[in-house]
Amino acid sequence: MPFFGWESFGPSPAEAVLYSPDAKLPRTGELALRRAIPANTSMKAIQQSLEDISYMLRIPQRKPYGTMESNVKKALKIATNEKEAIFASIPLNMRENGSALYASLIDGKDGLQGLIESIEDNDLDKVSAAVASSLDTVSQLELLQAPGLSFLLPDQYLNYPRLTGRGMVEFTFRKGDGSMFSPEAGGEAKNMAKVQVVLDGYSAPLTAGNFAKLVVDGAYDGVKLNCANQAILTEHRLGKDNGYSILLEIMPTGQFEPIYRTTLSVQDGELPVLPLSVYGAVAMAHSDVSHKFSSPSQFFFYLYDKRNSGLGGISFEEGQFSVFGYTTVGREILSQIKSGDMIVCAKLVEGQDRLELSKEKL
């Protein structure tokens, strides 16, 4: 399928040295989305301490409970000493919500105080649950600290639709051959299934904004899907009157704002904030005119498979496409989608208030 632009990035002679095996990319959509929030340094330090514990929990040998406890105490100290800075970053109209989340982070059932107790008891299940809960609370606090973009878009892009934060799209899929989707655990098999995707306008405001507008306009309702090369993509273009010719948009790790018309060189250590190397990543296909542009409307779900990746588990296509979100609910459905299945409808269920529409068609 030449319009997808996938075949140009297959394995090359350089694949053996694609990247060092110690590369640290987020391996889940939730982690990538959390790291992408432009919150203040205090919250990011708390987040890092807790994420380090998540990593320690995956160590197969004896768990380093002492180091885990030190990490939690560090996070607790930051949260206590930097409380004023944390709240200063939250808009006044959101402070009440922020206070409730802060209290939950410190003293909640699965908050930092309780996490220390679980670690002292060497209760692995409780530690795991408390870390996940605390990180979720951290994410919610960080989102309050980021009510919009942390950078100014260039003037020439202000006529494009843009998403100035997070959004969520719910897809309803239907089998095209009369077969059924298998339920995750029990339940009745059905020929329709739902999947939710979180859009990240913080790192890809133009790409996510164009996509969100297309969803609002109903552009993907009734569109058939095709499966190829670890991807599920729309079968055809939606037409020249749908979508905008968006420049390739990628936020490099460590940068303040996205770059445009430029791919990343992972061989040289350039990595995106929103990696493709995550199962259920959502990105725009390339324009059929130039890989410096994304398709105005054609997107794909990436079915990342470590077995078909380079050293360090990084996709050979990493840094080549505009990733703008991740599948967070219904990932198990993606592997069941076949060519000929259909998007019955796509709805923007969150983020409509953050979608700024263009004033004129470009």
C-alpha cells in the first residue's frame, strides 16, 4: 500500500546497531502519556521516584525493599516541602480539586504513607497497587498544572485545528465478516467492540487537533480498516475535503516544543516523547506526497511487536511518524481486528473544550 509509506522503513544493514539495549522508552501508553504532561519539576521528581519503584517491582530476584522505601520517603519529602510550589502551578479555580488529590497522595488509602507501610510489611501485592494508585493521583495533579500548552505555536500554524491538552476518542468497531469479538474475560461474544484512545495535544497539538476535528465531523464513521505490517489503518483516504495537510510533528525527548518536517535519528540517541514502540500507539500515516507531511486523515493503530524490533526493543519505524495518542481501553480488541472490519463510529468523549478550530480552510 504505497499511500501508507510503511515499506520505506523496513530493516536495513544498520538494524544490528539501531540502538543500545539499555534504551529507556515508555513501554505502555499510560506511562508515555504521564511523562508527556508538562507539569512542574516537583511533581516530575515525585513521579520519577514512584516510576523507579515500578521498575524495581519487575526485577525477578529478591525485591530491593530498602531502596523502594527510600524512594517513597524522597517523594513524600518533596510533596511536603514543595507543597506551595505544587499548588502555585494549579489555576485558582482548580485548587479545591488539587487539595483533594494532594491529600489522597499523602494520606489516602493507597497514598505515600500507606505505601511505606506496605513496603515495610514486604507485601508485594499491596506495594504494586499503592504505586499504581499513587502514580494515577500524580497524573491527575499534573494535569491540573497543565491547563494548556506550555509553548507558543508558530504564527503560521494558528489557522490549523489544535488540541491544547488531552482528549479522548471512543471507537466502536464492527466485524465485517459476521464473526465475533471475543470478550476479555467471560461475557458474551459480540460483533461490535469499543476501544478508547487518549489524544495528547501537549506533544502533538496540530496532529491531535486535526484528528479530533475529523472525529467531531464524523469523518471516520463507517470507514473500513485494513491490516498490514503491524498496523491497523483506514483502508482509503477520506477525500481532499477532509483534514489538513499537517507537517510531520514530533516532540523530541528533552525539547520544549515539537519539531516539524523532520524525523528523528534513533541511532544517534534522538527519541520522541510519544514513542511508536508501544502496543496500541496511534499515529498518522505519511502523506503520499512527502514524508515531511502527515496524511490529512489516514491514521493507524500500531501493533508493536518486540520480536520484530531492533536492539533495545525499539521499532525500526521509531521517530518516523507523528504519534498523537495511545489506546488505553480495549487494547485486547486490536489483535482481533481484521481487514474489512469497520469503524461504526468515533466520538470525542473528552477534550471538546480544548479543541480550538481554525478560522479558515488552508
